[in-house]
Amino acid sequence: MEVPTDPPTKASTSGPNAFDAYADLARRAERVSTVPLDARDTPATRRRSVDQLSAILLGLEAATKRDCAFRFEATGPFDERPHQIGWLYLGRAIAWRVEAAAKNREWFEAARWAVVGTTFGLDLSGGSMSDATAGFGVLDGTRRALAPHIGLMDPGALAELAGGLDAALARLPEPATTIENEGRLMLAAINALQDAHQAGKLKEFADKLYGAPRDAVMSLEDMPGIERSLFFQSLFDEQKLVVSRLLEAASVPGSRRGPLTTQLSGRAKTIAEQFFSAGEPWLRIRDRVLARTQLFALTARIAHDKAVRGTVPESLAQYPALSTTDPYTGLPFGYLGVGQDFLVYSYGMDGKDDRGDTDGARLEPDLLLEDSKN
């Protein structure tokens, strides 16, 4: 009853697809980096990391100017996703480069690398949910490095930043692409479990799990044949249902989504929760990161207009919907602007306008850009 997954797509490093360069540059970054991702953050480690990756980052910048089609390959349930470590090295170095430029008030340089990091991070969201989350980490690091300094930037650099961020947002992969890729990983997990049973290697598979999922896998050893066939069929049916529900959930604004439920119970539910549960957290992270990236672009545009005209706009109507539509509501972001002061914000998960009221993390009830100085 094994369900086939799609074969890997062959990459061509000489072609026009930015992804091929991203994959190659990730491998190079892993080879040359001597500063671990969990290394203590010091000026010395920052300098060493950026210096080691300097030439690779220039290649990455060139790649972001080409179209990107993520070459997704399904991997086994316990396999490391390819390229992610290298991508994280590159993302960290970009954020540190942006911070250094901002500290020295080199605003065009800061804008340049912020656009590179944003484009790169958004392009990575076209893979699996794990790949997308790695890209979101790049986006967060890049944005946090510059957002607090937007109010200090000169008009020319603000225009470069806003234009580059809008162009990056325009190439954002559709959520359906990520969901369908994740569905292939779900199938790969069921197939791997089925293969382990047929090869008499259930214990080897189960030993990579803990607690209830491990016990559920081991229970297959004593399960009668007909019951086992129905068990696997229920997992294949659940995979289709999960993908369908995620596609539906992704089509509505975040504040209007309900919880995803399962039709399974018992051991099948336990195994499904182990391998099919990435969707809801990914949707929540995607909403937050996308909202803040849009707010990043929008804040740069408003700050530019304020610097040029001496006053802020009365509304967001003059700006493209690409950067003004709140992913939590599907409506324009909240905006308060008078004279030279403004506040732009997302309504957040509850979908209610609290006039920019937020907590210390600037996440709720309304969601704001990180510590931007307007």
C-alpha cells in the first residue's frame, strides 16, 4: 500500500534559478565557517564569521537578483533537511553585517544587506515547513538588525530599503507550495514506517522516537494483518485530510482560523501527531513574520515620505496593498498619523484594533515592528 513520493528534482548550478546558488553557497558556508551557530556572540566572533563568509555573501547577493524556484526533495522522517545549516550561517552573517553598517550609520549599506537578507529568507519559504522556518529566522535576524534605526536613515537609503523590500515581498512563495511539500514529507514518513515493518526493523524506527509515539510504533509488531492494513490506510487518509485543511486554513486571515482537528484516535492519532503536526505552528509563525516584514517595508516608506515632505500621510491608501494588507485580517494595517508622528501596526491574532496597544514583546494584542524609532 506504499504511496510513491515525487523523485528529486535535478539542480543545475549554471542555470538562472537562484535556488541552485543558494544550495551551493550553503555547502560552501558550512565548509568555511568556524563559528558555530551556538557560539557566544562577541565582536570577535562576529568579525570572524563575516570575514569568512564575505565572498560567499557577495555570491548570495547576486543570486537574490534572479528568480527563485525552490527545488524541493522529500527526505525521510529522521533525516536532516539539506542546506539548512549553511543557510543559517549565511543569515546570521547578513544580520551582523546589517548591524555593523547601522552602527556606523552607513545607511545605504545597511539597506543593501537588509534587502538581500529579506529576499533570501522569503525565497527559502518555498520548501518544507522546516525550510520555511529557517527562512523566517533569516528574516527575523535581518529585520531586527535595522528596524530600530529606520527613523535615523536618510531619504535615499529609505527609498532603497522600501523598494527592495517591496520587490522581495512580491516574490513570496504561495503557502500552498509549502503545504504541498510538507504533505510529501508526511507521505515519506508513513512510507518509512511501512518499510520498517516490512523489513523487520520496527524497533530501529521506534528507537528514534520517545514515549507514546515509540509505543505506538512498536504496537504494530503484534497487530493482525487486516487491522494493520487498515491502520496504515487511516494514516494515508489522514495525510490527505491534513493537507486539505491546511490549504483551507492558509486561504483565510490568521484571526479567522479555527484549530485543526483530526479524525483519528488511539495509536494512529499518536503517530499522526508525531509526523503531521508542523502545520499550525508554521501558519502562526508565517503570519507573524510576514506581518512584521510588511510593517518593515511600510515603515520605511512612511519615514521616507516624512523626511521628504515634512509630514506623514493621512492614511495608507497611497501605498501598495502588497505591503499594507494585514495577514491577520485581510484588511489594511492600523495606522495613526498626525504631523510628524505615526504608528503603523497589525491587529494581531485577535483581529481587533487596539490602537497600537501592545506588550513588551510588541506582539499582542496588537503586533508592532520591533522597536522602530519613528
